[in-house]
Amino acid sequence: MNISYHDFQQYYRGQADKVEVRDTKGRVLWIHGRHFRRFLTSLGIQGQFKLVLTEQGELVSLCKLKSS
């Protein structure tokens, strides 16, 4: 994920509620922005994330993977 601080502000202004992301297999996912708030820095949100879902598609966990 690579989203600038400025672009993520759309979530805070109420102009967007979900973030569109693409997984490593090319699938497009829409994830509520509130799940990314803790990863926001002055540069925005960068890095790879691990998403765990239930069989019903509900979010169980989202964590940022360490850079190597």
C-alpha cells in the first residue's frame, strides 16, 4: 500500500469511508479506512499488510509486515 497523507485525509473529511487495495494476487478489496488509522504517519500509509478475514469476509486482523 502506498497512499499519501493528503489522499488519506479524504477519509477524515468524510469524502470516503473505504480504501481500495489490491492484494498480491491482483484481487481488489475495499477495506474501511478506520482499520488503517493506526498506520497513518505524516508521509501517509506505506508498506505491505497482512489481512485475516473470516469465511464470511469479516475482518479479524490487519497488521503491517516488517520491511526486509
